Amino acid sequence: MSNFVVLIPARLSSSRLPNKALADIHGKPMVVRVAERALASKAERVVVATDHADIQTACQVHGIEAVLTAPEHESGTTRLAEAAGILNLAGEDCVVNVQGDEPLIEPELINAVAEQLQQSSAPMATAAHLLTDYTDFTDANCVKVVLNNKNNALYFSRAAIPWPRELMRSGAEVMPADIPVYRHIGIYGYRVQFLHQYADLTPSPLEQAESLEQLRVLWHGYNIAVQITPHAPAAGVDTAADLERVRTNWKEVKK
């Protein structure tokens, strides 16, 4: 595997959990815990890209590299494009975007996405796992992805896709047995040159309808390579209850 850099976008503002990035997890801010997990991967460098000096300072106190980016970015992807420029990363460099609210992320997943990107001709990579639960299949909060025969994404949707017509007509609330269904995992790899291109791409109507920014990439004709992982990753932190779950499970993560 060639070298890659992990960039972690982290905003101070959070509607459901105020100051989420700085929430304490056994003595360290959450964003620091995420960075520490990323440092356990094969990344040659891990950098937090933030919109607030308080997050930058908290990272620096714990020895984590952080850069201050503009506050008005529409997404973590455009924030990373700015960070890549600040860090003078070369166009051919590979970057993995690890969300700042994923303190239980597995370093092996980070490595797998980086390797998928490096082995593919696609400018972007992500991950998915096999979905086996019918409730998740029909849940709009569970994003599905359909792949082609090269494991590139054909489409992402909150709807139940692919739609097995005869099975769904029957009313049987069971998963299809003859075609795989994949749940998308929100981790991304990019070639730096494409990160800068993404910042200039216009939003697509599909992206706006589904509220899924990765659809902008497909809309403009670019491929997204998908790494299939053997199991679902631990959930991230969106709410106070999620934070308590992570705090409770932290000792297991540290083993």
C-alpha cells in the first residue's frame, strides 16, 4: 500500500449535540480520540481540519496536527479541499476522510478504503457492507448503494435498492436471496486533485433530493470505487445517548 493522509473534518457547531467535537471521552476530546484511531492505521499523517480555534487548540494540546479552515464550507469535502491546499498536498496524493464523530472507527477500515482507492482508476472510494436486516433495508436513514461488476457505485439512495419486484409484490418482509444489498458506510478516499475538482462541481438535483452529497460525483460522470467490508462498523456520535454508548464501550475499544 502506498502512503496516504487522513484528514478529519471537525466543526464546533452541532445541532443535536453542542460542541460535539470537544465532548470528553475518558479524559480527551472526541476529535482527539478519532485522530488517535486514525494514527493506528497505516496513514503517514493525520490532520484535523476545523472551523474553530478551540478545536485546533485542543488537538495541539494532545499532540494532534490541526489546521484552521474557513467556517462557511457547505460540506466536509470542501473543507478537506481547503485543508489539502493549506498542507500543500500533491495532486496525486491519496486522502482518506474520517468523520470527526467516529471515535470507534477501525483502523483496518481506513486502510481498506485507502487501498481500494490506490488500486482503482476511480478518483474517489468509499465502503459498504452486506445488509441482512429487512428493517434497515426499508429505513430511509440507512443509505444503500448499488454496484456494477467492477465494484463501482451505480447509485446511492435512502430508498430500498435494488428493488426485487416479485418479492416486494408478495408482501413478504424478507431480504432478497438472489441479489446482494449493500449499506453504505460514510468514509471516503480521494485523490487530492479530485478533491479540488469536487469543490468546483455544481450540486445535482439527485444530491439535493436524497440529501446525499456523494451523488454529485456520480451526476458529473465520475466513478466511486466501493470497498466491501465484512461487517458493519460501530455507529458514530450524533446524540447524547450515542456519546454515552461510546464512553461505556471505550474500554473494549482500547483492548
